Amino acid sequence: MMRLLAVMLGACVAMSAQAGGNAQKGKQKAAQVCGACHGPEGNKPSAPDQPVLAGQYYDYLVRALSDYKAGHRNTAS
């Protein structure tokens, strides 16, 4: 569970690192943004239409994060 969250946060940080951002601030921001809807460990979504992130396949998470970055997927926050 924690490993998945670390992978997700790492993917978020990797995407933001290309823009020359601060890695630590990126991890904190991802934890706040993702945790707001999916729970601090990615396993307690705040609404039934939000997926559990803990235990998700790596490919799914990479695709979802890439789609958010490209603007093909939107979030309410």
C-alpha cells in the first residue's frame, strides 16, 4: 500500500522534475492533492466514483497521471 503511494508520488515528482521544480515540494503537493480525494494512503476515496489508488496497476497509474498532465483527464480539485 505504501509502496504504491511512493510509486505514484514518484511519478508525479518525475513529471514535475522535467519543469525544474523542487522534488520535495512536489512530493508534498502530490500527497495533498491525491490524498484529498483518495485518502492519505490511497485506499479511502471520499466518494464512490473515485478509485482506490492503493494496489492499482503501475500502468494504470502512469496512464492516469499522463492523461491529467496532458489535459485529457480532469479532476474536480
